[in-house]
Amino acid sequence: MGSLNLNIDRSSPVPLYHQVVQGIEAAIHSGTLAPGSRLDNEIDLAASLNLSRPTMRKAMDELVRSGLLVRKRGVGTQVVSSQVRRHLELSSLFDDLQRVGSKPATEVLSFMHMEADDAAREALQLPKGAKVYHFTRLRTVDGKPLALMENSVRDDIVAMDEASLASRGLYEILRSAGVNFRLANQRIGAVIANAYQAPLLGTTVGAALVTMERTALDDTGRLVETGHHVYRADSYSFEMTLVQR
Amino acid sequence: MGSLNLNIDRSSPVPLYHQVVQGIEAAIHSGTLAPGSRLDNEIDLAASLNLSRPTMRKAMDELVRSGLLVRKRGVGTQVVSSQVRRHLELSSLFDDLQRVGSKPATEVLSFMHMEADDAAREALQLPKGAKVYHFTRLRTVDGKPLALMENSVRDDIVAMDEASLASRGLYEILRSAGVNFRLANQRIGAVIANAYQAPLLGTTVGAALVTMERTALDDTGRLVETGHHVYRADSYSFEMTLVQR
DNA sequence: TTTGTTTGCTTGTCAGGACATAGTCTATCA
DNA sequence: TGATAGACTATGTCCTGACAAGCAAACAAA
């Protein structure tokens, strides 16, 4: 059974193990590999694709980590489930909305290049008197307000301006300026809409809001960005897949 | 500099690569390896520990995945930061509270062995007429109410009773019955406390609550448990570290 | 029938080698 | 002085080979 039928292109710049990952992912999502079905053993699979066992294993390792496969020594490898959603990743709301086909728009409510306040200075571990870009934005989808976002960004990495923030996502801007995000610490909670938030979000005082605080590090260990966002609870929630290791 | 000084015990049942992982983690958390410092290259490190390069790489791979290290081809490997919190994992609230030294208590508000309702049947993909354990619990910490939890559990895996639920966490019970959780799909949002929830949680109608819906799969692909929880927003939030891959 | 043993299967761990590729630095040349 | 080419370094990819360890089913003995 699970003997797969993948095309491995050895002239492709895509690593072989990654081609295998993509192939098996596709097979699972298309239903060719049904949940619960067993795959051939590593050695045979590797042989049938003319790959070495370590390469095959590396591919399967990745799929196990992402939760699509389960391996048991002495038993074999099984497809767990096709219902793995994309893991909650380091992406901006803007990117997420665009990917699912919505039309996000951003209104920049305030934009300043100013001395960091205490909260931002602690979150970004900046010295006293250091400056940051501080701005608040309102994100709407198809004309409906969705999120109110307040952010502080280090000013020694990229020069920012109000116009680009209005047309592009924050993470997109930072990425195109050469920032490679690696890590983010994030906290999700809830709060009641106050008199400032309610009219902006097109809701009433006392409505439920989802809150998200995030601080992101780039690959050199710099704390680049910190933000406090609130979302309308009736139109947004955080969805994720947890994988037990 | 980053030449490390680890003890590798080749007679230990702990795999060599994992001993290296633990050693480097300890060095980072103790400050021996400072954030931003560079490690020796893989080959030298492997040689100095009398390990092969693949073994050394496997250890470093794990640390890169968990966000402690960053590698750049042609450049080297660097310690990113020591402020990686534990990744949001597949654990129960009960376990989490106990680990941080709190004294969680559970009051079982209702407990039934009944036919699954539509929501539970869909979440657990059960046939019509299948039975589940359905129960609601109130979790308090040091006498203060924290969470109101409603769960449905398949009844063909483990026999449950009200008494054990009152003294142990749900996941603890299921784990000790041989269930190995692998995956969970989870959604976090917000809502306003209603007239049923408010008195139980010791708050007022209209207070902010964090909601969490979760469906968990075990390693055989069975959908074992689904639940809908609400937490007092003033005493609970979800904290996590996201790693960019 | 039950219990212990063996055998074979599959994944887990580890070694050593080879070449590719992407950065960085230096030396050279215009 | 500035740009370019090359050497060097470190990680990325891929291979072959070997043995260990856990699991299950078949088998043998009580």
C-alpha cells in the first residue's frame, strides 16, 4: 500500500528531502494517503525513490514534527490526520488576511518618531532616551473594522513612514528591509471594549475583545518590535495546532 | 570561546545528541553561553566531544528549532536569546497550575455518560447514537474560581468517574489510561460573561472571559476529547513562543 | 490454556565521508 | 580609491554502512 508515487527531480534546487515532504503532504491532503493508513518502511520507501535512508528519514522527521505522521519503533509509520491546520506562525495579520483572499485596509491613526515610553523600553530592552517609531493603526476588512493595533519599532533598523504603513503590513515592511524574524513571545487574553476602542471598532462599550501582546526578535537576537493589539471577538480568534513532541 | 565543556556519557541510555542538547541548554540558561555569542563550528565541536558531525548537527538542529540557536551558512552558529519561554504545549490547565506551584482544585458540576450531542459528535467524528462522557467542571486556584470547563470524551477508551475527575486533571487521567496525545486543534477567543458563568466564576455579568475550544487526537489518530473552556480574563491568558522555521 | 521464548520487522542511533553553496575576507587590478 | 576575483570558512545536502532497541506475532513449554 503506502508505496507513494512521487516525482523526485534531482536537478531541482529544492532539496530532495523537501521534495519528499511536499509530495507526502500533497498525498495526505488530496486523500491519496488516508488518515490511519500505514506507509511502507523507511528502507523500502527510500529504495523506491532512489534515495538514501537518512534523506528519507529527514523528510519523515519533518512530517512527524508537523503532526502529519506518527512513527513507532518496531511497528511502522502511520498517517495521523489530515486536519492539521497551519501552525500558528510568525506572520502579520495583514499577511494572513491577504492569503485567505480578504481585502485588508489600514488606517494610520497616529504616527510618531519619539522617545520610547517605559513599557516599550522594557519590552525592547532599549537604553533610556532611545527612540522608536510608535504608531496606532486600524485594520479593516471589506470595510468592516477588525483590529486596533499599537506598535513600537526600533528606529535603528529601518526608516519608516506613515504612507508605507497605510498600504503594506508591518511585517512585510520589516522583512523587505532585511529583518529576518526568528522568535516572538506572545500573550493572548480578553478585555472589554472601552470608550476609545468601541467607536473605532464599530462596536459598543462593553463588547468582548481579544487582546494580543507580542514582542518579536530577529535572527541576530535584536528585539525589533513590540505591540499591543485588540480584535473584535465576534470576528476574530486565534487558531492553532499544537504538536506533542 | 564557545568550545563548551560537556560531559558525554556513552554508557547512558540517553542518546548522545540529546545529552548535547541538554548540555547546551544548560549552558545557555546558566549564562555560560551568553546571548549573541558564537559557538565553534560543527566539525570542531563534534571533534572536541568525540562525536560525529551528524550527531552534533542533530543536537544543534533541535536547538535551532526550539529557537535557542541560529545558524547561518558560511558564518556560524550563534546563541539567539535566553528569553525563550516554553512553547505552548499539549498540556492541561491542571498540570500547568501544579507545575508553577499553585493548588488547583476541581469541582465537578455535572457528569453524564450520554449520547453525544451534535457538536460533540461532529468534533469527535462519532457515528449517530455514539455515547460520550460529558461533564462540566469549575477549576479554582487557592479558592479563587478561574475556569469553567465543559468537555466530551469518547467512552470506548477509558472508563471515567466523577470522583477521579475531582482529584486529578483530565489529561492526567487519560494519559495514565494509555492515551498518548499527539495533536490538538485549538481556538482562542473572547466573550462576555453571561448570567450562568458570572456567579460560578465569581465575577459579574459582562466581564471579559477568554474562551478556548480544543479537540485533541492521540497517536493512533483517534479524536479523543473536545472541550469548550472559559477563563476569567483578569487572571488568565495564553502565553506562547512562536518560532519561525 | 497460559506463560515464557524466540524470531523477524521497523524505527532509533551513530559513524565517516563527499561535495555543494553561501557568506566573509583579502588581495589584486583598474 | 574602489570594485572585482579568488581563497577560505562554515553550514547544507546526501551517501553508505552498521548496530541497538522496541514491538508483535509465532512458537514452544508448563
